[in-house]
Amino acid sequence: MGEMLSTKVTRQIAAREGVDPLHLDKPLYDVIDVGALETMVESASKREGGTLEVTFTYYGYEVVVDETGDVTVTPTATAGKSGDGSANRTAAGK
């Protein structure tokens, strides 16, 4: 899979916030079980025709991870340096 998903997510958020990933106030693992996320994506990528989308909120951004490990980060209405790390986890595997 290459770069770890947790690294992809934190780098994208940090870039949007204009800070080093190590300077984010709330660690990603406080919001979502990153090991479980890695496992779900790895399993989905091995299933033929399998799809997966995991959505959660981190640091005021909606984060979507798909079965290929692609990460999409979209600002929510409260995006910014709030340090918001709430998790609204949705996983839909088909």
C-alpha cells in the first residue's frame, strides 16, 4: 500500500492547516483506530470488486478513505485550527 494511511491523513490535514504534521493538537489515533482502518482497507483491496469507504471527521475536516487507500480531505463548516477530533465513523463495504 506504500505510505501508511495515518501518515497520508495527517500530512493532508497539516498541509491545509499550514503546520508540520507533528504540530497538530490532537493525534489521529485519538479519533479513529488507525490499525483497524489499515486492516479494513487492506482487506477490501484484496477482494475482487470489493468497495469500501470510511468517513470520519478530524481537525474540522471530513476525511474519506476508500478501498485503494486514497484519502480525500474536505473542509467542514468548522474547519480550521479548532483541533476538533470528533469521529463520525461510517464504513460501508460491499
